[in-house]
Amino acid sequence: MNTNQIIALAVYTLVIVLLTILIYKLIIRPKNKLIEGAERKSPEELDLNNRIFLHMTDGIIAFDMQGKMILINPAAKKLLSISPEDATFTDVFGKFGLDEINMEKIIYLENWTSTEQRIELEDKYVNAFFAPFKNEKERPSGVVTVLQDITEHVKLDNMRKEFIADVSHELKTPITSIMGYADTLLEGNYDKEVRDKFLNVIASEARRMAKLVTDLLTLSRYDSNKNQFNKEQFDLGELVKKCQDKLAIEIKKKNHDVRCFVTADVPPVFADKGDIERIILNILSNSIKYTKDNGTISIYVGFVYNDAYIKILDNGIGIPEEDLGRIFERFYRVDKARTREMGGTGLGLSIAKDLLDKNGGSIDIKSIVGEGTEVVIKIPTK
């Protein structure tokens, strides 16, 4: 555990302790005092305590020494779907498999240190913090539980793990191929034709690794907000035609019929020109790759409301409907083997969406397998 993690853990623990003390002072003790002598509290103070308690986003549950629930706020009821029948400590937490957590252990053995447990529900994750509280005579009075919804944190952590696994796999494949062909060349004498074949494979895999690393660095810059944005006004139609010219060799190799139509009076867009150029090149190159030879690709540049748009239509292989919802995920591929063979990294659409988000734009993709794909990119004008 590094220094930052130790500091974060210490701060986290301190927050929980302070929250427990606050809950006791503002909620538990006032509740006990209500029973003993409600006249000591002014109506304003009682109303303030109740409002704080009722509107806390974290769930709060308190149990007396017999394990009976004496206090619960709406957030706790919602987080754990607590019913009126759940009246005791065991009723509430026993159904989540937390049998090892018992009040006696929390009160007498934890020595005022909090116990933390994760509760996994069907569609969410909840952290439960258990801590004892005492009465004014410093005698144990029960246990207070603080509940926090950590669903988004868990999802992000799972995405991080999947991302690392995907990166490792994507790098391992070309590295293994490069090492294999290089070792084969070193071990024997081969004629020029075989050497050239092996070297072409090595060069191709090296380029794929370089593209992957470039894409990863791009994502890292945008994720950390380190990328500098240079927004400016520019003609979107001219930029699209420039991108088409850059891909002329790829278009010619597959003998595609690519045509660009620009609607009159499209106002200049206001965005980072380099970002938009990268997006157009990415989407257009995908259409070229995944459209069979002698295919047709049509590009339309127009204006609607306050947005300029680019619509790219092809008659390519298309995308299955069940995959459309995931195509912007990092490393997601519809056909992994084919995409990898064509040099794709599985990051292109993710980068395009991130860039458009940063520039206030949007992207929408519709597709039918065997018929083609339609991509609509919208970019704000000034």
C-alpha cells in the first residue's frame, strides 16, 4: 500500500468516525432525550434534527442493545428495500448473508472501531459501516449502521480491471507474433522471399502495436483532461473533402465509389479542428474497411437547428442490432478476429465519442447486417 492509499484510508476512516459521532449527537441522543424529557428541546432544534435525518443521502439505521430497530431513515429503506417486517438487526442483515456480523462483536470486541461490509444486491452494491454508540453514562446503548451506495464505484473498478486485461491481451498478441517470426529468422537461413514475408508480418504487427499505444495515449490525455483544446471556426465541408483525399489510396484499393455532397450555406463550426478531422478519418476509414470491394459510400454535410452535421452512408457488412449498444465501449469489437486482422484496435469509436463529447457534439449510428451503416455526427456552430 503506497503513501497516497494510506492517507486516503486514514481520511476515509476519520470521516466514518466523525459521521458516527455526528449521527449520535444529532439523531440517536436526541431520540433518547425525547423519551426522557422532550421539553428540553426547542421545536426548532427537533425539526432541524429530523430534517437532517430524513434528507441524508446515506442510509442510517440504529438498533438498541436487544437488536431491535429504533431508528431508520428513508435512504436506508430504499437502499436495502427494507420492509415493515424487518424489525431487528438479524432481520435486516441476515438475509444478505452477513451472519458473521453480530451486535455483541461490534459492541464489545471492536473497541469503538467500525466494521465494514459490502452488500451485493441484484442491481447495486452497498457498503455498510457498523459502529457502537454509548449513552450519557458511557455505557453501550446499541449499534448504528451507515449505508452508502457504491454501485458506480464498483462498476468503474470492474471497467478498470477489464481495461487492463484487454490492453494486456492486445499487446501480447502482436508481441508474441513478432518474437516468433524474429526467432525463426534468427535460427535459420531463408531465401529472400521467405525473409520478406516474415519481415512484413513483423512490420505489420509492430505498426498495430504503435497504433494501439497511440490510441491509449490519446484516451489517457482526454481522461486526465491534459489535452489542450484549440477551438476555432472552420469550414466543415472543406475538412470532409480533405479527409476524403487523405484516404484516396485506401478507397482506390477497394474500388469504392465515394461521393461527398455539401449543402449550401452550412455555417462554420466552432470546435477543435484536429479533433474533428480525426473523427472524420476514423468513421470514413471504418466505412472503407467494412464495405466490400466496389462498394458505395455517400457523405453529406449539412446544417440543422444550431448544429452542422456529417452523415456517412455505406452499403457495407453492417452491425448486428445486439452490438449497437456497445460499439462505443473501449476494446469492444463486433468481429474480433476480422477487426484485428484489418489492424483495428477496438478504440476508434470510443475515441471518436470522447472527442465529440469534449467538443459539445454527438454521434449516432444505425445499421442493418448485410445492408450497410449510417453514421451521423453533429458539431455545434458558433
